[in-house]
Amino acid sequence: MFFASDNTGPVHPKIMDALSEANTGYAMPYGDDAMMDRVRDQIREVFEAPEAAVYLVSTGTASNSLILATLAQPWETIFCSPVAHIHEDECNAPEFFTGGSKLTLVTAPNAKIDADKLRRKIEAEENRGVHGPQRGPLSITQVTERGTIYSVAEITALCSVAKSYNMPTHLDGARFANAMVTLGCTPAEMTWKAGVDAVSFGGTKNGCMGVEAVIFFDPKHAWEFELRRKRGAHLPSKNRYLAAQMSAYLSDDLWLDLAKASNAATARLKAGLKKIENTSFLYEPEANIIFAGWPRSAHARLHDAGAQYHIIEGALEGDNPDEILTARLVCDWSMTEAKIDQFLDLARG
Amino acid sequence: MFFASDNTGPVHPKIMDALSEANTGYAMPYGDDAMMDRVRDQIREVFEAPEAAVYLVSTGTASNSLILATLAQPWETIFCSPVAHIHEDECNAPEFFTGGSKLTLVTAPNAKIDADKLRRKIEAEENRGVHGPQRGPLSITQVTERGTIYSVAEITALCSVAKSYNMPTHLDGARFANAMVTLGCTPAEMTWKAGVDAVSFGGTKNGCMGVEAVIFFDPKHAWEFELRRKRGAHLPSKNRYLAAQMSAYLSDDLWLDLAKASNAATARLKAGLKKIENTSFLYEPEANIIFAGWPRSAHARLHDAGAQYHIIEGALEGDNPDEILTARLVCDWSMTEAKIDQFLDLARG
Amino acid sequence: MFFASDNTGPVHPKIMDALSEANTGYAMPYGDDAMMDRVRDQIREVFEAPEAAVYLVSTGTASNSLILATLAQPWETIFCSPVAHIHEDECNAPEFFTGGSKLTLVTAPNAKIDADKLRRKIEAEENRGVHGPQRGPLSITQVTERGTIYSVAEITALCSVAKSYNMPTHLDGARFANAMVTLGCTPAEMTWKAGVDAVSFGGTKNGCMGVEAVIFFDPKHAWEFELRRKRGAHLPSKNRYLAAQMSAYLSDDLWLDLAKASNAATARLKAGLKKIENTSFLYEPEANIIFAGWPRSAHARLHDAGAQYHIIEGALEGDNPDEILTARLVCDWSMTEAKIDQFLDLARG
Amino acid sequence: MFFASDNTGPVHPKIMDALSEANTGYAMPYGDDAMMDRVRDQIREVFEAPEAAVYLVSTGTASNSLILATLAQPWETIFCSPVAHIHEDECNAPEFFTGGSKLTLVTAPNAKIDADKLRRKIEAEENRGVHGPQRGPLSITQVTERGTIYSVAEITALCSVAKSYNMPTHLDGARFANAMVTLGCTPAEMTWKAGVDAVSFGGTKNGCMGVEAVIFFDPKHAWEFELRRKRGAHLPSKNRYLAAQMSAYLSDDLWLDLAKASNAATARLKAGLKKIENTSFLYEPEANIIFAGWPRSAHARLHDAGAQYHIIEGALEGDNPDEILTARLVCDWSMTEAKIDQFLDLARG
């Protein structure tokens, strides 16, 4: 019963097969391999973006930080939500890679930045001339860190605000596929057609071994990004093994099938939890993450039975068995109905 | 005929098998997996260093830069050879990760730093009080970037000079195994017993997919390194797949067998080249790298037949067929005698 | 009628005299001058801190940023108020000098950080292991950026919270003297006795030409600070002219007399404004800064008569003569009663 | 007998007078003062550069580092001489301000970079694609750190090499006036007409209190520089006192008169030393710096009599009275003939 994160799950067999197939003879290093050419073509086709600059890195933090460093000057501030991964969970990597940009937190109900509040925050910066930070990129996360999803219209509205101030835009798509599956839109609609300039396109959390694609829709950023990637020690010599993963991931709709699987698992879990008395939801789960609370006694039962997940408010230890503790539950592509039902049985008591 | 680099070769089947074996069910992310515990134990045992702090990253530049950032202050200077990978081939990554340390180049005949010259260079720094850079770590590469090897006595002498100034020491061991095989010494003899404080222990160039171990013999550096690794976006979420590689690499002497194979292939190539008239060697090859020159006409023949390698002095294009052009040839573990002999035939003309 | 800032005023004649007196013959550079020895002694005596490390720099931002860089690691976050000068008015200098530390904003009614809210913010950081920023220094401003003043008890409470988490503490004292004069306490009581580790001790805004003292009560920071200062290009070669200013400033209670003068001028201005109908105060002025609002029509009159000050909410241009616009008014040591009365006459209409 | 540095001397009375004159009433801060407008006009006129962007900072290291950070990307390398102030005497400030640029040292006989060697060094960089550092600015020092002077033709040749690689050029003119006086050329001839893009125009070493002008001949760099200056904590609030110095310095040829005085003093010292047996010169002194050697016994006599200067090779302490120790002697504008003759008498023995 592993609900701790979608990065605790296994690699999908098709990805493993692709690695084996890539493992024949010699190949040029540093992205000059034929497989990388194929990945570039696939991503350009999937995103309907024939000019896009496409790169692979091995972690999501690398993808986010290197993109933001390319889009932001060190004297600028990046606008993001208070629960953004780039703010809360990257140990100041964006600040490091940008050379000291600031992050300005914009109020975000349900972890989704509000366009009006964004405008107000933007207005509050770059109004002190050389003294304050200058306006830098907007960065949003889709699926958000709380499991909610921006509609295409909401992304369009946010990017429109940013564009009105000549600010570039970044989408942290660690769970890109999960959002797309829920929205039923195209990759282009969720990104450049809505005004997004650069995307961290996640693979690792959705069945890959360790690969994220960096996509700039305007190739003018290409060379600077390549230098920043190398300088950040994120240019893999044996790039073909990253490319093999990403290529298999994008082939035959594997990426969408895996996201559908994890979303469906989460929906089953959500439905089961909703039927349990004393269970409360902090956010309406829209993809593969659930934030829900239930009494300590049930947590204890789950824990003793070996269920793995994070309690994010409250502590398992405590006297009052009725106190509500909030859990974060994440389903990956490999989650089985049996495990979910086992979990629900235990939660029910 | 791929002699361009040992990072163009395939992954050894045992490493691939280990990845498949690791791909079962869930595992804790970020290095909290059981496989990582095993790797830590293996490295501690191999290095006879039960207290060592051990980490995995996916690139050699990450390993070098993160170690140097942990050992150096930004107002210090790192002493290295003029052909050090950290100086020539990392696009200022050490400067980036340290926050602006300087690199002081010490004359290095055959790419090996000379102890006396090191002492003189050290004396020439930190003698201007607060005005000049302060003395930082010594970094040496073993096998060197020119294919030569420091003896254990030479490493001991260099570290002894560094220690007399309280300077920490780093060994860039991208080709660690190849050096060991040549020297016939133990890992401990080549490192901490000789005075080395931290090692970049390479796997990628010797049959792994993309994994390097970071070893600090004094665990006091552990927590700072972990923070720097995360901040540098080099903490892999699915760490188990790095651990699986490294564990297989260190099992059953695989790492040594692979190094023996690439060294032996290189020896065969060297012996063959030595017999060819008009062939000159810039350095005496001691591991799996050869720098040798021969006439343009022979290069052209090789090139037309599809041989892949870097010409580092001179250009393939040119009028004079007798002009000597220098090639860098590297053999990886998978190089076959047949390919070497084919190469030699072409070189012979 | 210059109420724009206390850095628009002239240098006090005694400071000018000190510069002339220092201008005789040769003196050792970089702080090795006899005048610097004197300044060090004076500050140690004034602060009852015989061990303190004392340095001079020429700007307040340098003082703040260099101190924070000495106290904070780049993977940490600095706790400060949302209106802190280090956050709003230094163009990311703290992020630059620290190498990418984050700033965590703590709710601060009247621009004064609340101890309970500080504790909650601290608890919310460094609870995600290596993933989130680690807890760094607390930085408070006295006089605050809104003209309010922490009591000694409040500073003590805040530092006590910080100390309970082993966090170092910094006081931005750009208007240190103005606060002391209001509080009637000693420098020691407002700093190290209350738990402050390092102080930016301002001179420029209070009658000097351009000098701020950096004070670390624990001299263990001394050498690192000296290296950071030099590396930040803030080590003046002709340091004696900074020392001469600071020495005169601290002699014969000049610094206190000047602060009394500016506080008294502000009190007169405040009293006058309070008598004017339709005048509102955003904060209760406690030192030499006033945030007050009155109708646009009165602003227009003042503006046309040449009064200089910042309108921080609303714009001078606008149709409605009755709309309330908020002004920030600052009095320096040289502000005359005549100018204040002239201003009040105009404000009154 | 102060020959330690030209930054140990006093401020010229006309500069002091200018400070007093500037000290009347209020003035806008941060460079918005009328005096700064005047300085800008003066520099543009003196340099025949009506479009130039002009700024003031208080240290030479700030001037150099901020200019280089504006001209260089962090993945580039700056070409300079092995004895360049930016390399030897700024404690890694250029590396800090650029965010980690490298410095590539070009052989420089007599401390003057040779154009052919520059070309060779440039060719040796940016030839490894993304792996090595990219080519950044050329930085030369005039007067050099060894007291020699580039001819206008030499500067032109060096800049021409740089321009042929699209590299920007910087001139560290800490002793700009001393060079001009020797060469008898115009400021424009020594800078933009010769291909220099940006100048650190020194005042502090030549009779000012602490002011250096930053000059970009192409104003496109203006806004970025202003942000970098503020972020570097080098924007003085009471800028008028820097402007007053620089304005007086440039008025009535004061800057040239002071340089003539220090050059003349040095010439007298040189002539005297040349007549003394056993005196050797490391470089032919062309401005106000002398590197010369004479026996320890004479050094001891000078030292005992209170002469102040740096011994840069050898140590005053030692057994052999005949050993030659090398001194660096610098004359500032206030050096008197009497002091020089006193020094020579002692040197003579």
C-alpha cells in the first residue's frame, strides 16, 4: 500500500524494454545520438511545435531551475504560488541557478494562482525603480501540488496577465499527463496556445526511470539553455538512455495510458474515502493526488498494516484517537485496485 | 570503430540486469531505498572506510563540482592541472557550484601535477592577505586527462604538500578503475591512505548507464553535501536505479574486469600503433587513452572507413598528406580485438 | 521642504571637519589606519562589547547583505518582515551576497514582526528534510521601515524565539540612533543584551556622508566577513575617511544629538498634521518617519510649492480633489522648524 | 617616506573644497543630483563620447567587477594578464559579480598582454562546444600593475584581436591619468578610438577620497549596469559627494596636474636610483610605479628610518646583507622632492 508518492513506483516494462533496445553498440554522447533526434521530433509533433527547442534532464528540479534561470535575470522576481514545488521543495535550487532571483508568492486558493491577485502582486513589484526586484517570469504547476488542475481558460488568463507585463511564463508539468487526461485537451492547448513559453514535461513520476523534457517553444533560448545545462552538470554523457525512456513514453500513447491508470486509481480511492464517515477533503482531487483527513485511530490501523503515505497535518503519535489527521495520498500508474480496496478496508475500520 | 570516448559505449549486461531486478514494486525515493544501503556498504568495504559518506549522482561533472563546492569557499582557489577536466571541460561548473572560486593551474608534465611546482603555486597564493584568493582544495585526476597515471607515491606526495597548508584534497576518478588495474593497488591505497579526502568514483565511462559515486572519507561533510546536491538538482527521486547500477558494478569484481578489458584493448591498440612507421606518441599510454599522431593520409583512410575519434591537433582537411595530425583514442570495455585490428590495418595503409 | 528621505540631507559640519582633520599626510590603507583603531574602540565602548568585530562600509545595503551572507548559508531562508528593506529595497542584494538564500516573510503588524507568527513561520520551514530551505537568520529593522519601533522587550522576545531554533539574529539599524533616542535605552540593551548577534549601525541617514558600521558581537565571524567584504568590493582603500566620519559621529554624543533633532522635527510635524482635519495616520510615528494621508488638493498645493516627498498610495494626478493620498515624510537632522511650519501651512490650506 | 601605494596619500585640497561646497542643503539621492548631471557632461566631453553611460562607485574593484559582470556571461572566460589586479588582488570579486566566469591568463611580458599570445589563447577556448568556457571580454590594465604602459597602437592591436572574435573590451584605468600624461594622447585615443568598450576611470589613487567612474561607450549597457550596481550594494545614497569629487577632479585639468606630479616624482626617484650601484630595475618605470632591487643592507637602513614600501621578492629579515630584495615603490601626487631625496640618500648609504 504505497501512497507516499508517484516517484516510489516501478518503471513501466515498455520503458525498460526501450532501455534494452537502446543498449546496442556505440552511440554519440551528449545528445548527439539518433534516439535524441527521434525524441525531438516526437515532442514537436505531440506539441504541434515544429520549432521548439527540446532537451532532456534527469530530475524535475533540474528542469524547473534551468528553465527559470534561462527566463529570469538575477535581479528579477519569479511569481509563483506559496505551495509551488519550486518554492517549497527544491532547497533554493531556483535561487541558485538564477544567481539569486527572488520568488514572489501569489495567493492561490486550492493551490491555483488567481489572475487578479497575480496582477496585483505584479503591480506591487518593479514600481521602485532600481531599488526593488524587477518583474520576472510567472511559474505555474499543472497538476498543482495539491492535486487540483488549472483549466485551459485559467492558464490562458494567467499567461495573459503575465504577457501584459512582458513577463515570460513557465509551466511545471511534473504531472503534465495527469492534467491532460483530466482536461481532455491537447498538449498545445494546455501550453503555447494558452501563452506558456516553456514547459517542464515530466516523465519520472509517470512510469519513467528518471527523465524530464525541457521544452522552449521559442528556440531563441536554445544555446543559452545548453550552456546552463552543461554548467549545471545536467548534460548526461550517455544521453541515449534518457532519450530511449522519453521516446518509449511518448510512443503508442503510453504516457496517456499511464496517467489514465493513476487517475483512475485515485478516483477509486477518492470514491471509497468519500463513503467513509469522518473523512474530509482539503481539496477536490482532480488527478492523482488526494489530501484528506480522518481520525487518528484509522491512521494507526493503516500504519500498522504497512500503508505508506505522508501525514501532513498532525502526528501519528497522540492521545486522542478521534483527532483528524490529514494525509497526502498519491497513486502511480502501477497502483492496483486490490491495494486500494485493502487500504479502504483498513480506513473504514 | 568507436574510439571517440568511453562514454559512447553500451551498458554492460550485468548492469542492465540489475536495473531489471530493481524494478519490482515500490521503493522509497531520494536514496532511502534498500539498494542504496547496500551500495554504501559495498563502497565502505571496497575502500576500507567504514565511516565514509557515500552518495550517487548521474554525471561526473556533478560529482566533481558538488565535492569541490563542499570543500572550497568562494573566496578560495582550487589547485589543478591546466588540462584538468574541471578546468577545461565543465563549462565553469566548478565556478558555478562553489559560488565563484578560482582555479589555479599548476604546471603538469604528462598531465600530472608536480609536487614542487604545486608547492610554489600554493606559496604564491594567500600571501596578499585579504586581497588575493585564499588557498583552497587540491584536485587531481586519476587516470589523467592525457591517459597517464599517478603512482601511489606521487599522490601521497601531492596530498602531503596540500596537507602541509591545511588544504583538502579531491581525486577526480572518472576512470578510477582503469588506474587501479594498472597500478595493482587497493582503492584505499590510491585514496585516503595517500591523503585524499574526497573521490569522484566513476561508473558511467566503465560500463554503467549513468552513475558516479561521491565519497567523503570524513563524514563531517555529509549533511552539507546532501543540501548542496539537492540545491544543485542532483538528488534523483528514483535513486534505486542509480544504486542498482553501482551495486552491480561493484559486485563480483565487475568494475575491475571491465577496466581490465578496456586497458587490454588499449594496450593492443598501442602495440599495433607503435609498429607503424611515422606514428608518434604524445604521452605514454598507461590506461585506456592514447594520444598519438600519424600522417593525414592515414587519418583520411580511417575516417572514410567510418572510424570515430577526435583529432585534437590539426584538421582532417588539408593539402599535405604527410602532415602529422594528433588523435585521441579511447577504448571502452566493449572494444573488440577485431575492431582494433581493423583500425590498425587502416592506419597502416 | 525636503521630506523625501533622511539621505537627502547635508553632512553635519562636525563630520566635515573630521574629514579635513583626517586629510593630513599619509595613512595606511584598507583599514590599517590609526583612525580605524579609534573607531573600533569607540564602538566597543559604546556597545559595552570589548570583543566585538567592527568594520565600516559605505552603504546600508552593503552592511545588511554582507552580514546576512556571513550568517546565512545559501540553502537557508532569512526570516524578515514583508516591508523589510532587505526584501523590498535592495534589488535582491541579500540573495546575491548569500549565493541564493531565500527570504521568508513573517506577518508584521505596524512593520514589527510578531513573535508568535515568527515561531509559526520557523516551524513551517526545515520540516521537509533536505527538500525545503533550512532555517537561517532572523533579520529585524529598527526603526522599522514604517517609522515604528520595537521595544527592548519585543526584540528580546523575537531573538529568544530565533535562539530556540539556533538561528542567528541581525538588526538593520539604518536609523539605530533614532530608535535609541525614543526608547531611552543603551546600545547594548537594544542589541546583544536582547539577543542580537550582528548590527548594521547606520551613519549615512543621520548626518554622515556615507558610512555604516558592521558589528559582530562574536568575533568568530571576523575573518570570513573581511573576505566577503573584499570580494564584494566593499573594502575602501582610503578607509581613513570612513573612519573619520564614524569617529566624529560617535564623539561627544553627536549621533544622539542628531537623532534627537530629527525625531523632534518629526514630532513637531506630526503634532501639526494631527491638528489638520482629514489627516489620517497609517502608523503611529515613533521616530523620524511619518506615513499619513490627506486630500489630493492639499498634496497639490504642497507639490506646487516645491515640497518633496513620496506619495506611496495614490497618484498626484487625478480628478477627485478629496481623495486621500498617503505620503511618506522623513525628517533629517537639519530639518528646520520654519520649513515644517511652512509645510503645515500649505497642508492646512 | 610613504612609497607603499598611491592610495595612502591625502586628498587634494580642491577635492576637499568641492565636498564642502556640495554640502549645502538637500539634494536628491542615488545619483539624481545636479552634480551628477555635471559629472556626466564632463566625462562625455573629456572622452568625446556624447552618448556614454557614466556612473560613479567608491572602489576600483567595484568598478572592474561590475563592468565585467555586465560584459561577461557566467559561462564565459575573461582574458587578462597573470598580474592583472582583477586576478591577483580582488579576492575573486570578478568571479563573484559575474556569477562564476573564469579568468584566462595570457602571457604578458612587462605586464602587457601580447596580441599574438592573446589570439592563441582565444583560439584555445570555445573550441570544445558546450563543454569548455565560452569566450568573454578582454580586460587590460593601463598603467599596468608593473608600472608599464600600453601604447595606443598596442591597445588598438589588442582590441582588434578581441573584436575579431566579437569579444567586448574593458580597460582598468585605476591610474588612467598617469598613463595619459606619459603617452600625451587624448582619453578618446586611449579608449574607444582604440576599441575599448568600457573603462574603470580611477580617481581614488590620484587625489580623490574614494571615487571611480564607470564609463560604457555604448549606452545599451546602462540599465543592466544600474541594476547590477544596486544589487551589488554599490549605489551610494548620498551620491552627490562622489559626484563632487569627480567633478572637481575633472575641472581645470586637476586630474592631469596630479598625474604629472606623481609621474615627475617617480621620474626623480628613478633617476636617483639608477645612479646607485647595485640597483636593478625589473621593468622600465613609465608612470608612477617602480619595481627595483637593491641589497638588503640598504633596505634595512630605509626601513629603520621609517620608509614605507612593499618588498615583493625576498624578506627584510635575512643574514646576507648583499642579497638583492625587490621593492615596489609608488609615488602619489603629494610626494615631495625632499622625501625622495631623503629616500635616495638612505638608499645610497
